[in-house]
Amino acid sequence: MRIAGLQKTTLLDYPGKVACTVFLAGCNFRCPFCQNAEILDGCPDGIAEEELFSFLGRRRGILDGVCVTGGEPLCGEIAPFLQKIKALGYAVKLDTNGAFPERLKALAAKGLLDFIAMDIKSSPARYPALAGVKCDTAKIKESAAFLMESGIPYEFRTTCVKPLHRPEDFVYIGQWLAGAKAYFLQNFRQSDAVPAKGLSPFSHHEMQALLQLVLPYISNAQIRGE
């Protein structure tokens, strides 16, 4: 397992739990607004798996859960990794881009996922532009449908980026995910790690306007981080 980094404590990444966040290297997407671009092709200075599990062993009774993010965790075979986390008594939250519905369903069937967060890059028609690669939107839709019917707690979330996102994208997202239990808009943050130049966040007023486009379809949609 290529472990690129560890955030030892987070109160934000796993709703309702004190958790740590494990970053796995590698990703099949090349989103121009990615905040973790330095780990998409690997991470030579990562953390040994033994070191991570030593940490998790010491933190039992202090941490409630482990967030597994990336990159894209489902690029590799992570079932044994998640089984070891679960064996220590932790709840597992998985962050995914939804490109691997078969792998997602297999992990869920094994009882290895307690919460799933799926990134929604844009409306289906504009997915390749936001993912940075050609991608099978049918698989993205399959993963989203699975979350909505699986019974596993979940959330969808979209990072809102100017000028990559248009208002009509959020109408289409709302129609696509109509009735979802949880959908969050989160504003883009510029950093040196972001691959593309010329990107910027939306204003507070603009974010509120985007939210209003989603609400007719997802009544509990929210802006995160404002």
C-alpha cells in the first residue's frame, strides 16, 4: 500500500467522529484543480504501512474512525488494508471519485465501509473536462446510484471552481442526484499544489446562487466551509 501521508487528527473529515486521515498515492483522474497533485503518480517519501498501524494501535480509544482518501484509493486493491483497520475497531470512511463501482460495491459487500464520500466533478456531460481525462460517466453514475440505495451513510460533494464550473452545471447535478441525502458545495482554495493556473474561488454571493440552483432537487444541499 502506497501511503503518501497521514493527518493524525481531524474533526472535519469524518462527520460525527474524531478521526485521522490517510492519504493513498495514485489516481486515475487529473483534475486541474486538485489539491493533492503531488501524490497522483506515487510518493517516494511516504509512510510505511507498519508505521501507520503502529500509530493506529496506539490511538485506539482516542480516535473513532479512519478516513481513507487520495489520490483515488480504489485504484488499487485496498480490501486487506481496510480489513486491518477494521480489525482494530475503527470505523472507515472512504473518499472516492466513483470511477470504480465494482470495487466500491465489493468493499461494501464485505462490510468494510461505514461512510462513503463521493466527489461529483461536474454535470455528466462535462465530466472529462473537470476530471482531466477521458472517463466513463456510466461508471460514475453507477457509483452514485449505488450510494443512494446502499443504506451506507454517504455524502456527495462538488468543489466549485471558476471558470471551470458554470451555473447550469449545478442544475444538471441537482437533476442527476435528485433526492440525495447529503450534497455539499465546497469552494475552491488556491494553493501551489494546484496544477492549473488562472483558477479562483467563487464569491460568497456566487456560492449562494449556485446553492439555490441545486435546492429544488436536493432539499438539504449545503455549502461547506463558509
